[in-house]
Amino acid sequence: MSEATPYFPTIEAVEAAAKKLEGVAYVTPLTANAQYSSKFECNISFKREDLQVVRSYKIRGAYNKMSSLDVSVFKEKIENVIDTGNIDALKSIINFYKDTVDKKYILMAEEMLYNLIEEKFEDMLI
């Protein structure tokens, strides 16, 4: 097995990712830890990523990846769900992509959701 080459992001890549995350992830503080600082005789602080809305640093990587996805992936997922008529799956896809895909595509998917719900209720009323 060949060994994978490690990825070292450039300053430009880090700055671009930070710009994408504006308004999504918070800048969290460093909190000094007296117990470990005393034990190791140096200043130790913890980055408080538990203060993120999702209580994790993972929001940064997940959002950065989602926002780089091609719109065609979103459209394909919507079309597949429409074919199955699964209302809950369509709601999930819309919620998953709502902050990363152009608003016009979200509105299109919400309209499809409305039509799908309307069709389901028509079948029940007839």
C-alpha cells in the first residue's frame, strides 16, 4: 500500500475557508486551565469548541465541504426523492442544504415539497 501524501493547506485556503464560515461558526475563546498548567509547569489553555451551536469543531469542516458541493448533487438528490415520494427525506435534504446552496434552488425544492404534500392529501381526500 502506498503512503498518502499529507495535505498542508495554504494560508489562502485557510483564509477562504474562514470567509465561508463567517456567520456559521463562532470564534471561540481559549480558556486557561489551572490544573494542567500547574501540573506541567506551563500555560495550558483549551479551545472552547464546545461553545459552537453544534457543540463541536466538526461544523467547520462539514460546512466547508457542503458549501463546496456542486449544485447538481443537490438537484440529483431532490429528483431521486421526488421520484420516491418520500416527504420526510425531501424535508431532510432541504434542511441539510439550506445554508449552502443558492436560495433559488432551495425555493424550487420547497415548492416541490409543497406539491408532493398536496398530492398526498389529494389521494387521501378522493
